[in-house]
Amino acid sequence: MGEEILINFTPMETRVAVIENGMPQEVYVERVHRRGIVGNIYQGKVVRVLPGMQAAFVDVGLERAAFIHVEEVLPQSATHEEKNNTSIAQVLREGQALLVQVTKDPIGTKGARLTTHISLPSRYLVCMPGNSHVGVSQRIEDVEERDRLRSIIQNLVSKDESEPSGFILRTVAEGAAEAELEADIQFLRRLWSSIQAKISSAKAPSIIYEDLPLNMRALRDMAHTGLERIRIDSRETFQKAEEFVKALVPEVADTLEYYPGERPIFDLFNVEEEIQKALGRKVELKSGGYLIFDQTEAMTTVDVNTGAFVGHRNLEETIFKTNLEAATAIGRQLRLRNLGGIIIIDFIDMEDEDHQRQVLRTLERVLERDNAKCKVTGVSELGLVEMTRKRTRESLEQVLCDVCSECQGRGSIKTPETVCYEIFREILRQHRAYDTDSYLVLAAQPVVDYLLDDASNHVAELEAFIGKTIRFQVEPMYNAESFDVVLR
């Protein structure tokens, strides 16, 4: 079984799943009221310059001001020395209008990341207005093909007397004909001209260009000739996709398919089930081992455990096999969960250096299939594998979940016993400060149950100590840690 793309469309939400060999590998979700903004171009206004951070905050009309670093303001041709020696205050001032593009969505408490280096993607190319560089995706490894593509673009650009633009050939450009590349160049030039026309009359802050919605981005960025099928469960979306594919991605037109089935499209390959699993911390391995994923604002950690797997020969064999399986599972989970930034993997310690190399190579081989740029730095002195994965959009968990109202994101809550002792301390504090006849404690059901049962002796001792009665009342709206002590 090959590779498929499933597109599930509703008026409120679009979801895309990439299936490889019958298994979901990537899932993307975009909601109408909360669309991603990566690729959008804005006429922004500089609201604060921070020389100490070599950065500035820019108002582009979002809830939070966006962030831009000096490297994203200086020309791309600037040397490393020039970037180090140029203060952000020399190139930006407060109140200045600035044309910017979003490179990272707002994530958590962080605002969007911006650049002034505009780039416009099409099917085969990425256009960089005002630049003259011609590059080729590193994923195209054939030297002759790289030279052929670069030569075609350079010839086409040299014939055009309009404003200079640089181009990067995308991975899907491998094998593309000159006519297809020329059509892409013309499309991108027309697009940039229309953007320039809007810039001249735009007031800051305002949006100049909005990237395609998720279903169209999937066709532009993920579709390739090796695809078996692209199935869409909305007739209207399918018809729009047909027009889009005909104009921009004709080579995948035969793979496009309308799915009218009664069974939900995401049930075909257990995508719904895999999404639910991807929201959990624990991932079971077939061998009996398991992984634990912990995502924080700074980084993601992955812990590998043998679990019930005991092997057949010895401990080293058990550890090696578990780590090999874990390396493959981790590569898939990073894509499925769309985890980015710094990732630390704690494989089970291996004494055999050859086993270490094989596990590391397995991980690198799995990551080669990842569309996001990944870099594995090797094994640290503590035996941890350190890697990075380019993050531009929110992870699956960040899109689908919110911070737990009970634990506020800690992942644990105080026990009824702990809350009980906090209540005792609060009663003593109020007893010293105020004169009252009695106390009423408002708390959640488990806490009140504990006070009336396990802690009843302590309650009696406290009443005798302060000479006041204490009553309890369950408040259904309180979470497990909330309580109030009312003077009566």
C-alpha cells in the first residue's frame, strides 16, 4: 500500500491526514475562527525596539504584538559580522511601517515570528522578491538533476527584465519540465505584482496577503506523483480542488477522488483513534515497551521504557530491540503530533557502541521522510539524544487541547489530604486575626469527604483548640484544589 492524503472538510473545520502504508503519519487541523497565519504578509507598525535583545515588537493587527530579530531585518546578503555589529535601533524605529511575513504562528504565550525576507511558494518554486539567488532543495540529491534545474531557472530569469527575484526549487521540482517551471515563475511574478499594488495603499497595521487555506496548501505542498490517492469528503471542496489542481498541480489530477461514503473518511485508517492516542503521554510499543512524551514550552522530552518486554536472550538484547522499535515510533509520533523545537530523547542505556550507532541511524533514517527540517546532534555526555525539528505551527495538542482547569497545566493536582491541611492552616490564620463564632468551609466533594471521614479526628482536635465549631459544605463548581473559609 502506498501513500494517500485524506481531506475532511466541514464549514467550521478542515482536517488533513497523510497515510503511509495504511498508517496515519501526519494530521493537520485548521479551524475557521483560528486559522494559521504562517506565510501571511502584513503591513506592520513597529511598536517597540529592544536594543538589548536585538529585536523589535511589531503590531500586525493580531491579539499580541509579533516579534522580529535583527537578522530578519537586515538583507540576506549581510555577513555574519555585519549582523553582529548592527544594532536593531539603527534599522528600525518606533512608529515605522514595515512589510513583514509570518514565519511562525503564535504559540503558547509567544507572539508570531516575523521576517522582512518575503517568500512566495508555488508548486515547484519559492520566489524571493528582490533577491537574485537560485537554490535547489537539499532533498534533491542527484547532482545532474540539480544542475539541470538550476540552469533552467537561471536561463528563464535572465530573459525576464522585470524586478529581480531569487528562486528556490522545491523537492517536487525533481523531473519537472522547463515549461512547467516557466509557468510557475510567471504565476509567482503576477502574484508579487498584485501584492505590490496592495502595499502602496495599505495602512499599518493591515493584512496584505493571506496564504491558502489548509485543504489547498495540502494540494500545493504535499501532493506528488508518487501519491496513490487524494480523497476529499466534500463535493464542493472537491470541485474547488479539481480547479486548483488543473491550474497548479496537473500531474496529480488523476489521484483526486471524491469520497461520498457513509463511513466518516477519518475512520478509514483509524485516523480518529490515532489522534486520540497522539494526545496522550504514553505510546505503547508492540514489544511491550512504551514511550512517554512530555511537551513543555521550552522543549519536548521522550522517555523510552522496556515495560513488559523481557526479551529471549539477555538484557542487552532486550534494550537494543526496544530502542530500535522506539526510534521508528518516535519519528512517526513527532510527525503525527507535529512537535517542534528542541527534542530530548532518553533511550534506554546501551553499553554496546555498535547498538548505539544502529539506533541513532534508525532514528535519522525515519526522520528523512519528515517534511519538517530535522537535525540530530548526536548523543550527549548524559546519554541523551538531542535533536531539533523546525516548528512553524502549533502542535496537534496545542490546536486541539487547552490547559487543564484543574491542574493549570502541571499534570497533577493536590491530594484531598494536602488541601485539608491547607484549610486547617487558613482556619488558624483567621482565628488569630478575627473574632467569630464559627467557620464554614466551602470545598469540592472529595475534600469535604476526606474532612468528614479520614480527617474527622483532626477536625475535632482543631475545634477544641480554637474553641469554635467548623462546618463543611460541598461546592459543585469548585475544582479539587479550591476552597473558601467563611466567618460565621
